[in-house]
Amino acid sequence: MHKKYGDFVRTGTKKKCPKNFNALTIIRGPAGLTIFHPETLATIYDNYPFNKPAWYDNLRPYTGLNTHRSKYVHKHRRRVWDHAFTASALRSYQEVLKSKSNALDELVMKRAGHPIIINDFFYWASWDMMGQLGFSKTFGMLQGQKWHYAIQMLRKGLTFVGPYTSVPWLVRIAFDLRILPSVRNFIQMEDWCARQMDERIEISGHLIAWSVERNRLQKDLPTLYGDSIAIIVAGSDTVAHTLIYAFYHLARDSSQLRKLREEQADTDLQDFRQLQCLPHLNGIINEVLRLYPPVPTGGFRETPSEGAEIGGRWIPGKTLICAPRWTIGRRKETLLICDR
Ligand code: HEM
């Protein structure tokens, strides 16, 4: 689309105004632009006036940290989440990461000399890590060497989100009717995520503790269940996907592997603070995220009512902006900005 139409592509209806605001506008969704300009991501995410559109209501009645549309509530919940990511909290997660990495290592070593589908191994490992860190619970995938039923349910459930992206109101109706099998899967997936929060601790323990201390656990349940979905969906596939592409490139380019090993020679690999200081390791991770972003598109934002400038163009108010990371990350202009 970028090659054919350029940096600014209209992908929604024309801007709403009393004259052309008609049934078609409602059915097809709000005015929308897909923007490939390299400055778009920084502008719409780091810039206070941009808002989260109705798409983020898809999980309702649950609302996790990533789906709060009110900036005030989001900022407040962000502070609650911070408790789970302090230096001491991160240190306490190291043992879990170590034991899951060792289990992964053993599994690979057992198959030495035979071809393996490493994708499965990385998914099992990242789901097991997320289960343990998020909820103090193992999904036992590395041990059992098989997929947990919840992932299949999650995948089927999430297929529902994509096609209805531009018509969030239809999602609400579909949720009430519960006729489509993919909707039933989605609801099952949400309920399963919520049950994980009920059984909890670790990251979720920090979030629950905050509500318990203030005697508002019942009131906070919809937001805690939404957070549970955030931990499960955001914390598993993203990591597996990144590992798969990193190892794909390392397997193809042994000089990178050699450099990595040299850099890590005097490092305690279990100490996250030491790992954070390795430039080549971090460079590889950043490059993989640039070339293969686990969230390749989506993450919509809406321009403020008064409009806003993006990439040197004025965009009218209440326009839905999509900035596809996959394409933007691969533009040579993006690399020039990174260098700067
Ligand atoms: C390679 C790994 C990851 C990538 C590439 C990634 C990517 C992203 C992106 C693009 C967003 C913004 C989405 C939007 O605005 O709609 C986001 C938000 C978020 N992610 Fe991740 N993520 C990763 C790992 C994780 C993990 C492990 C967790 C586990 C807890 C997590 C939890 C969250 C949360 C809670 C938010 C919302 C943050 C906020 O609104 O303040 N992510 N992530």
C-alpha cells in the first residue's frame, strides 16, 4: 500500500461533518488514515493529545492497562503496574527465567543432532515464563512438550479482532449475541484470562495487593481481569516471536553468533543488569524488533478534536491513525532518524 499510494493513505471514511455524516459513515467507521511517515509512531504515541479510539473498548466489561482510554485512569494504573517492575521485583523474577531457560536448554540438547521445530519450543518456553511470572503458575508446556489448550483458544479468539477493527460497535453487538464461534472463543479466552488472575500472584500479585490494601478488590476486578488479558496476550506471543526471528538470523549468520559469545564471555548471564549493558546483544534485539515487530500494525490513535500535525501534514480532528510498524521500520528514512 505504501509503495502504491505513498506516505498518507485514506483507509477510513472521509472526515465526519454534518454534511456527509450518514449511515455509510457509521457503518464503515470513523475517518481513518494509514500513515507511513517515519515520524508517525513517535508523534502519536509520545504525544499527549492523541487519544485511544473506540477499538480499545473491545475487551469491555474488562479494561486492562493497555486498553484504558482515559489518560487520567491510565496514568494512575501505570503507577500501580510500576510496583511489578521495580529493580527488586525484576531481580526476584530472575530465578524463574533461569529455570525455564535451563529447561529449554535441556530440551534442545536432548534433540542434538536431530532437526527440531524451534518455533514450538520458544512458544512453550515463553508461555511457561509468562505463566510463572504473571501468575506463579506453570502451563507445563516445556515439560509436556505440547501446546496448552488455552493457546489454541486464544488464537481462535483473537482471529475475531482483526476483521472487525474498523467497526468496533459491531463487536459490541456480536458480543451480546454470541452467535459467531469466534466470538464464543474470544469470550472463553477472556474468561480463562480472568480465572488466571483469580488464581494469581507474582506480577498480578503486585496489582492485586494494591487493591487489597485499599479495600477495593471487588471494585477493581474488571480492571484486574483486563490486566490479566494484557499479561497473557502481550507477555507470551511477543517474546516467542522475537526469539524465533533472532535465532533465525543468528543461525544464518555465524559471525553475529561469534560476536555475541565474545561480548558475553565475562558476563553473568543470569544478571539482567549486566545483560542490559551489552551493546551487541541489545543491538540485535532492537534490530529484530525493527524488522519483525510482534505488533506489526494496529495500535490506533485518534487525533485531538482540534487536529494535529503528523510528518509535516495537518490532519483533521477525530481522525483514526494507523501507523504500521512493519513498513515504517523498514524505510531507509527511519534508519536515518534512528542514527540521529
Ligand atoms: C518483545 C516483546 C514485546 C513487544 C514488542 C511489545 C509491544 C507492545 C506495543 C507495541 C504496545 C502498545 C500497544 C498499543 O498501544 O495498543 C505494548 C503495550 C503493552 N505491553 Fe507490550 N510488548 C512486549 C512484551 C510485553 C510483555 C512481556 C508484557 C508483560 C506484562 C507486556 C505488556 C504490555 C502492557 C501492559 C502494555 C500497555 C502499556 C501501557 O498502555 O502503558 N508487553 N506492548
